[in-house]
Amino acid sequence: MPNIPDLGQRDAVRVLKKAGFAIDRQGKHIIMRKGNVIIPIPRHNTIKGFTMGKIAKDAGLTPEQFRELL
């Protein structure tokens, strides 16, 4: 499986917005929603690639699609 790079929270939010997600609410995590799909994004300066891979998978994106949206 191709790697997804470590990203900041702002970059992660930007990528998911391009994929059609919107910010639902914010707290210790940024909660993004697209229909019935809910994705929590941790508020970290750097989110590890492994975690970003899980976020991409939960969002229905392949690693290639995720990197294209960067």
C-alpha cells in the first residue's frame, strides 16, 4: 500500500473538503461529515501517515486519490 505523507490538520481538512466533506463541529477533534459518513480529524500539528491512511480509508478514498487531492 502506498504511503500517505504526514500532514497538518489544516491540510487534512482541506483535502477532505475537496472530497466533498464539510466541517460539522469542532472540539478536541474536527468532525467532518458527508451524508452519513463522519470523519474525526485530531487537532495535531502533524498527523502521522498511518493515521491519515485510516482517515482516507474511512472517507472512501484510496491513497492515490488522497494524494491527488493534496
